[in-house]
Amino acid sequence: MPEHNWDRTDRTILRELQGNGRIANVDLADAVSLSPSSCLRRTKALEADGIIAGYRAELDRERIGLGLTVFISLKVVQHSRETSRVIESALTAIPAVVACHVVSGEADFLVEAVVPSLADYEQLLLDQILAIEPVTDARSTFAIRTVLSRGPMPLEHWGNSR
């Protein structure tokens, strides 16, 4: 949990940064009606508390040759922390895996991967994912078209009491 009490101004800073992570501090300060030094102090506090996890460039998957997005539901042989560690370690080492979630329901893990083609997906599935020892089953769902793959986190629930 965060160490500080956050307020509407912090939420506004976060909204602005989610829309444009490269915004200059002076412009951010102007957008949230703060002095640049106060704005920078608040932004650094959000970073220090891990609320802002990082900054990165968002790439267009299609334009960089990764036009096939696949969601892979994985079942594992047994549920344990060690099994989870083995799978998580193996999946995070696979560059094509862009997201992984532990889930409830029929599957144990839900993996999002991006690849150039079906042939590349076959290689990923057979040579890397199914080669992970505790994995017993994999079911794939292919994205036909992506409507939304990222977006600002809703912040209405956060810090409303302040």
C-alpha cells in the first residue's frame, strides 16, 4: 500500500501522465494547477511509492511485425507455490509473452503472446510453452482485431475521501 495520503491533484497528475508520459514537468504542473517544484515533488512521491511503475514507449504491434496476438489458457499438473514459480520464471523468459495472469476457473494461467505468424506461434507453443514441465494443457484463442489493448487506469475509486 502507498505510504502517503493521495488526493485529487495526485489523481489528476496520474491521469495526465497516463495520457502523455513524456509531458514536460512544467506543462504537467500547468495542467494540474501546481508550481513546477510542487508537481515534481508529487510525481517523485508517486514514483517512490510504486504508484507510477515506470515509463515506456508503446509500440504498434502490427507495424513491428507482431500482428498475431494469442491468448493461451494453461492448466498445470498441481497447484503449489513451487509450480507457480517454475511456470512464472519460464514464461517471463519468453520474449513473445507480453502478459501473464494467474486466474481462477478452468485454466490456471492466462498468457498473452505476440508473434509474427501462425508458424511462429506453433514454435512458441510446442517448443517453449508446452516444454514447461508442470504445464499439462494449453488452449489458444486468437485475437481477430484489437479494439483496446491499453488505456488509462480508472482512478475514480482512489483517494475519493480526500
